[in-house]
Amino acid sequence: MTEQKTQVVTLPAGADLSAKQFYVVKINSTGDAVLSAAKTDRSFGILQNAPTSGAPAEVCIGGKSKLVSGAALSINDLIGSDAAGKGTVITVAAGGTVYNYAVGLVTVASGAADGIAQVHVFGGGQPLLV
């Protein structure tokens, strides 16, 4: 088995994220990392540290990461952000007309809300019609 590399970038935290390690984040209009608040947000990655406002936010944009779940997550679930920045399932539907943005794919399930899942992060938000 080969070692998996994780790609992490650093951005200024656009808010106090000190209690949001392993939550989904996006980039705001000034280039700062802030919590994603919906599956329709173009999520950038998963926060790896716990920065205060203005401090460096380390964001996983590729590879393996832990993720705080908004509900139980299963292996192979495509993940976006719920209103609190926690991971939530994106369900793709035939004939969809709204884009949701997937940040990753679950590789180790979480049992319930506020559990910790492991995901393979895509980064940049992959658009899916739902």
C-alpha cells in the first residue's frame, strides 16, 4: 500500500474558526477561509486546524481528511456542506436543475451527527446537478 499525500493550502481565516476543525470551508470575496453554509456553496476544502479570525487557516484541498458530519455518513457518499459547515450527503437526481458542490467522497463512515468521517477530498467544489 502506498502512502497517500494530502494537499493543504493556507489562507487567512475570515472569522473565528477556533471551534471548527474538520469543517467544510469556502473562500469569501476577500480571499479568506470561512465556513460553508449550504450544499450550493462552492466549498473549497476541509479545515485542518482551529484558527482565530485573521490567523492562518490550513485547508485540505486534496487527499485524505477527517470531517465532522451533520448526520450519519456512509462509505461512497458524496459530501457537501450543511448550514453549519458540517458534512452532509449530496444526492444526484436525474433531471436536476440546481448545482450542489461536492467537496469529497466518504471512505470511512460516521455513525451519527457530530461524528467523524474520513473523506477523500476533491477540493474546489465539484458541481453536481441535483
